[in-house]
Amino acid sequence: MRYVPCYVKARERVLGGAIGIPFIAEAAYVHDMRERATRYDSWQIDVDYPQQVVLGASSHTLDLVRWILDSEVTEVFSYATHLGWPEYPDYDTVLTLLRFGNGAVASVMSTSPRREDSSTL
């Protein structure tokens, strides 16, 4: 994800001082997996080895926030829930709070919603 042009530009703007000193960041990875999770195979929803939302989604978003802010994470705390896609065999939503060495803080949310009312996200 670090090579996607919009993320490269965001990092350049932060490092170049174009937006001042960033002290808070917020990012979300919302990915509706209903159809895609079983398009070719069912490995992503296999009860024994599901694709965990932290490893399959949050990892990319957390890395991008850390990379764009150009600072190491000094504290991390996460909440997880299993209410957005009850049939999924693992947590479907994770909210992670981060504190960085440069003093900035961030909130990163990753989810694979399934509920019919999830369109309001």
C-alpha cells in the first residue's frame, strides 16, 4: 500500500511540512466481504483458519498511518466485536488506538460488515 500514489503524496506532504505538525490521524478500512470471501474458495471464512480482520485489513491501514506520520508506535490498544457479520468465524470489526513517539495519536477502524443496516457506516 506504500506505493499507492495518494499515500505517497500524503507522506510527502506530511514530511515536507505542508500540513503543519500532524497530531491526530484517523483511518478506516471498510470492506464488504459478503460476495468476495467465497468467490473462488472459502478459505477466508474457514472456521479453522479464517482470514482474521487484524491481519487481513488492519495491518495495511496501521502500517500506512505509521509510515505517513513517520513515527514509531509507542502504545497500542484495540477493541474488537463480532456483531457486523455474525456468520464470520472471527471478529469482524476492530478499533485500534495508537500513540506515536512524536506525540501524535491515531484511531484506525477495520471492518467487514454484513448486516443489512451496515450501509449507514
